[in-house]
Amino acid sequence: MKAQTPGQRLFAAIKQTARAGEPGLVVPVGQPLAAVVRPIATLPGHIDALDVQLLTDWRNRHVKSFLTEFVSTPERTTAWLAGVVHENPSKMLFMVETPDGERVGHVGLGFIDWELGYGEADAIVSGGSSPPGLMKASLLALMRWARDALGLQTLAVRVRSDNPAVEFYRKVGFQEYQRVPIVATTVAGGVDWSEDPGAACAPASLVYMQLQLPNV
């Protein structure tokens, strides 16, 4: 078994120690402070009920933005956090909170390759009440932390071409380098979108973008 990187060990420790209502890691956003980005607890038995409700509501509001389309419930969100997210050593979600404690959106990291130092922005959703520019600043703060604390030197994102967030990522600084057609498959309870490079008349594509952060 290959030795874990320092960033990988830190990432795992944060996921194991994040608990609802308890102090933990926060990444500051802005000077003066405009918000903090803090890990969403995924440890079974320690998941925050308000986090769950907000994630559920926001996902249902933006269902067409995801590669898996379905109607979410708090129960399904809790199971997803405790299972898919908690057990994945390369995935973590973070809540964006204002200094007065209002939760206004979430940002995330996923698809991390620790050996290559590669990671992607993942599950970026605004709750709709954040001040202009706050989600952009929060994502940039998370990306800088991913580079400086986790050692991820290549930072990217994948987003559906029919998602208005493509322009948001451009404003953050991500630059497009590839598009792959995606096609829909109807499944029980929803729709799954998957890449099909040979699809001639695909209704949308998956846009690959990469971020170049300044060294300062």
C-alpha cells in the first residue's frame, strides 16, 4: 500500500472530526471577513439537520444542473452524506456561512487524485441569498486552500453546457479546454446523464475547465 500524502491525511482527519455544532476547521473568505467555508459533517450520527434540509432544498431547486436528476428528500440526503460522501476519500462538501451564521450555499472538492495532485471543484450551489460575488470568493478561497493545504496543484471543474454556471466558472478564472457530448438515460426515479463522445446530436455536453491560481 502506498503511503498517504500529507494532504490526504489531513483531508481524512477533517472528515472524521467534523461534527454538527462543534468547532472545527474554517477557511476565511474575504478581507474584511465576508464568510467562512466549513466542512459539512458526514460522520454518521453527527450530521447537522439544518445542513441536510438546505442541501435537499437547494438540490431540488437546481435539479437540472446535475448529471443525476431526481427529487431529493432529507432522508436521501442524509444517507448520501453518510455513505457516498463520507466513505469517498476524495470527496468533501463545505458550507458557506456569513459571519452572522447564515448558510448561503455550498462548495465542494471531488475526484481527487492524490498521487497526481489533481482535484475538482464539485457540487457548487448557491442558496440564492448570498451577496453578489460571495460564492465566487468562497470557491476561490476553497481552491487556494486545496492547493496550499492539500497539495493539489491541478484544479479543474466539469459542468453541463446547459448550466448557467459555465459563465460563473469563467468569472472565477476557470478556462475551458474540452467538451464531451452527454446523453440522458431514464432510470428509476430520475434521469442519468453520461458521456458519449460519439453522439452526433447530443442535447448538451460536459464542459471541462481548469483553473490557474496566482502564486500570491
